[in-house]
Amino acid sequence: MNWPQPLTLHQRPQLKSNANDDPKSPLWSKMFHLYHFKQDEFLPHYHQRSNSESSFSAIKRLFGEILRSRNVPAQVNELLMKVIAFNITCMVHSIFELGVTVPGISACTQNVLAAHDVG
């Protein structure tokens, strides 16, 4: 359990409690009370965490969870490329599924979108 570390950094972990947590822990007690008595303060932050976990899960599912590069700078670049590819995937999905218009796209791209009845 990595709960004590955010306290040393003056941060608050955004965790929901489960049956395996130690109810005698002061941090567990604090988060339990925050969740139950100040949900309007707790839930927006927890929702940010769930969004980031969903994004990481989607990146792993689409592009694999293994980094093939050997050294750390190359691994960082590989991971950043996966994130960029995921963002492009989300943008293309938004264009085709939701009809989002993107300013500044080329005439060729506009013709392709028009051919698919998008935008």
C-alpha cells in the first residue's frame, strides 16, 4: 500500500476504501471521512483519477503495455509517441463519430470527411 507517501508531499490521495484496507490507519480514517462527509469535495478529484486510469488502460490496450526500447530516454520517447498516437486516435474518433469539426484541416481531408458524411 503506497498511501503514506502522498502525505509527505503534502498531497491528498484520491482513493476509495475497500475491504482489504486497514481501518486503524489514520490516513484510511481521514479518506473514509472525507469520502462519506464531503463527497462534493472528494468526487471531482476522484473522477480525475478514474479518467487518467481509463486513458492509461486504453493506451495499453491499443498499443501494447510493453516498451521495447532499452534505455530510459528512448522509453520516455516511445511512451510519449504512444500518448500522441492515442490523442490522434481520439481526435479521429471524435471527427467521425461525433461530427466534431477541426479548423485548419486541408481540403483533401475535408473531401474525405464529406465522402463519409461527416461534418
